[in-house]
Amino acid sequence: MKGRHTIVLLSIASALTFWIFDAFLGYLAFRTDTFWNLLSLEIPVRLLYSRSVMMVAILFFGVVVSHAYSQSRIAQEQTEAANLELKRSDQQLREEQAALRAERDRAQKYLDVVGVIILALDREGGVILINRQGCDILGRTEAELLGSNWFETCVKDSTRADARSVFSKLMEGSVSEVEVSEGVIVDRRGHQHIIEWHNTVLRNEHGGVIATLSAGEDITQRREAEEAERSLQDNLARTKRMESLGVLAGQVAHDLNNILMPIVALPDMIVRYVQSLAPDQDMTALKEDLLSISSAGKSAANVIRDLLTLGRRGRYQMAPLILNEVICEYMQTPAFRRCQKDSPAVHVQLELDDELLPISGSESHLSQVIMNLVSNACDAMPTGGTLKIATSNLYMDTRSLRYEPIAEGEYVRLVVADAGIGMEEATLDKIFEPFYTTKKMGRKSGTGLGLAVVYGVVKDHGGYIDVKSSSQTGTKFTLYFPICRSAVDHHSEAQELATGTEKILVIDDVGEQRAVAQRLMSRLGYNVTTASGGRNAVNIMREAKREQLRRGELAASPYDLIMLDMLMEDNFDGLDTYREICEVYPKPKCIVMSGFARTKRADEVLELSAGTFLAKPFTLAKLASTIRSEIDATR
């Protein structure tokens, strides 16, 4: 306001000064002469008039200028005030945004530290939120999962429809907002996880459902433990029943054999004696009756033999043997020929592995196992079909079979499969119990001891048994016998083996497997180092390179060959291991070992390394030739 008043006063002062100056000029003109006087009488008037106008104009101009300045000043002050307010708002906004970021980070930390999956899905099933626990279980990054369709990416195919159904009901509001469900998700490596979900919904300001929010607990281990506990209890109960029956069988079998002895032996002698007394008499009918008695006695003797087997469980003479030889010898026995005669429409198909490894066993008892399985298979195909008998070497990780979990290790697998009528689930749960049978009364070998004997003998050999059956495909018995590694080594020593002195790094997360591999390779002359897993191997390689650089040496791989197991610790398998090793030493020579069939990830390792695949279990000779070929190969 002070500046505006100053302008007004200056304008008035200048106007007055200009008017006085003009009046003075007019006075001088009046004093000059008449002409000019006459003229000057008008001039001052005009001048006064014109100057007055000008003065008014100047006064008006001053006021206008003053007003314009005043308005400009007001606008400037308002702009400065607005800018100041804007700066204050911008600072407040930044502070609020920083507070929101801090709150978001704090909330994210809360989500990341909880031991369950936190998952939010939009109306289409797209992932809009997932915490670190969910990413870790799935083996994927948050960036990979956000925006992806949850059901297509992470849910098991066979449970996808059920999961979508629960999701749809939540979105429709047709179920309670805290809905508990159970489902199966699949991680990046294909491993399945059983998840118990607690589900609710998120709503907008109008109450409409816009998303689902779920908390999921991985209960896979709990379910496996519960299943293992049930299986253990069932096996314990079955074992106790079989042991008690075995004791009973052992007690009575000896006496029964003594009773049957004359029934089996005397009929033939009676026939010969009667014929000698009356050689001209037709003794055909009598002979048939006596032979029937003898046949029945022999059948009873077979039952007693099974009882004795149950009673003598565990008391076998064990020795290294090749299961193929036991199978081939059984197929030359009268028992197999009788089976062929009784089931002429059954075709036997043999698929025996030529490189089958030895097991430790009792030949007579294993032959009895094969006989009982073949007999059951023929009885299951009354109209004929194909009976398959197959053997193979196999490496198994720890997994659950139908009746019990199998320990990880090397096995010889025996498969006896028919294309018969199959068995129901309830029957499969009882088939190994003594005296349980589904055969009609009166049919041969219908005592229910055959499979009980099979189960007992397999367990006494440290083996495992699995059964799968359906009315469409028939029944398949799969038996697993531990490989006798000492017999394998002894057998291999008789062969000429390829040896060497190179350095080999063995990477396997199973201690027993590392120990076996180190022993075999050391016997071949190699300098062996072992790593307890992929990450441990990468650290060994990095430390070796640091030591080379410290000594000023050329940074070349300290190992001539890497023996790499494919399945190791979670989220870091053989492929992950080899990729990180390649960052330290470019593409070292590699042999991929696995107890499973070749997978895409194994093929990726082989493509990167141009290496070789070696299936577990392997013989010393096979190992020796594979190592030597890979080391000598030119890349």
C-alpha cells in the first residue's frame, strides 16, 4: 500500500508543476506586443485549457498507473503466497509419500516374516499380492508371479477345477468369508505341496467383492507324516499277524507232514500191490481213486511247505546271485510247465536286463516267490492274455509305495504283470495276510498263503513290494531288492577296467552315494573330491579360483571332470549348480548322474557341457568306461 500511495502523490505533483509552467509561458506571451498580446489572450486560455486537459490526463494516468501497479503487486503477493502454499503442500505430499512407503515396507516385512503364504487374487484369478514365503515355496520371484494367472501357473492340474470352484464361490459371496479349503500347488521343479488355505474377500466402498485374500500353510510334511504313521501302524499290525501265524504254522507243519507222509506215498504202492494179486482184473477205477488221494496229499504238502516258509522266516542261506538266472531256472521246472498246461492261452513275455546287477538272496525262496506270482497271474487270466516278467536296475529316492516308504538306494526291480481281471481297493489292503483269498472254494492253490509267502520272503531279503491293479489294465506286482555292491565290485574286478589319475569333483547331496562314488573312483586311480551339494560345490570352485589368482596362476578348472547329481537341495538342482560353476570356470567337462529318466533340465546341462548321462545304479565297469571316455573327449 505504501508504494501505491507514493505513485499517486508523484502523479498529482507532476501535474501541478506542468500547469504552473504552462501559465508562466502564457504570461510572457501577453507582455510581448499587441499582436502577440491579442494572440496571447487566447493562447493562455487554450494553453490553459489544453494543459488542464493534459493535467487531468496525467492525473488520470497516475491513478491508472497506481491502480495497475497496485493490482500487479496484489497479484505478485498472491502468487508468492500460492507458491509458498504449493511448496508447503509439496513438502507435505513428499512427507506423506515417505510415510506411506515406510508403512508399506513395514507391512511387507510383516508379510514376509510370517510362516504362511499370503496371496491376493483379482476377479480373474490374477496374482496381485504374494509374500516371500509364497515365492520361496514356489521357487519363483515376485516379479514372475505378479500378474500371472494363479490357477494356470501354480495349481496342480487334477485339483485346478476344485480350486476354481472355491474361488468362484468366494467371488460370488455364496460361502462364508472365512472359508477353509485344501489344495495342491506345484513349484518350479514340479514338486507338489499340499496347502491348507484360509480364505476371505476384499470389498470396495459399495460392498462389492473385488478380490480374494488367502493365507496358506504348507502341510505337506504333516500329511506325509500322518500317512507314514498310518502305514507304519498298518505294517506293524500286518507283521504281528503274520508273525503269530508263522509261529503257529511252524508248530503244526512238522506234524502235518508226518500225517501226510503215508497219504502221499502209499497210494502208488497199493496200486502196484493189488495189480500183482489180480493181474487180470481191471484196476483202472481203483487206480484213479488212489492217484486222486496221492494228488490231494501232494497239494496238502505244498500248503505245508508254505507254512514252513512262514515259520522259518529270516533263516535263509544268503549268497550273491543274479535274479535273471533264478527266473530262467524256474521256467524249466515242472511247476511252470503245469502252470502252462493249466493256462494254455497265457503268453509269457520276458524283458530281462542283460546288465542286471547281483543281489544277496536265497535262490530257493526267490524261486518260490516267482512261482507264486506267476501262478496268481495265470489264475487272473482265465481267458488268456500276456504275462510280463521284467527285470531292471533302478535307483530310488525316498518315496512312499502303497504299503510302506522305500529307502533311498540302488535296487534290482522285478515286475510281474498280468492283463487279468484286477483287484478292488479293499482286496489290495488284505492280499498279503495269511489265509486271505478271493478264489472260490475248491479251486487249486486257494489257501491264501501264496502272497503271504511272497511278502515274507521279500521283507527277509531287505526288499520292498508294491502293487497296482485295475479292472482295465490288470495287476502289476513290483518287487525291489537291494543291490549287493560287494558282489558287483568283485564281478567288475575280473574285467579289464579303464583307469586314470585325473582329478574328479563328485557333487551329490546324499552321503552314502558320495561315499560309494568316491570308493569306486578311487579304486580306478582317480583323485576324488566330494561336495555335499550344489552350493557347496560352487563355493569349492570359487575358493579354488581365488587361490589361483592369489598365486598368479592361470585360472583353469582344478578338476578334469565333474560328476554331477541332478536332484539335490531344494531350488538348487544340478542345472543351477552347473550354471553357477560356469560363471567361475567356463563349461568344465561333466557327467550327469541320476536315478531317474533324463529330464529337460538334465538335457540342458548336457547341452551346456556337451557331456554324458550316466543312469544310477551303475557297475564299476560302466563307470570306468564313461569317465575315461568323457575325460578323453575333445571339445
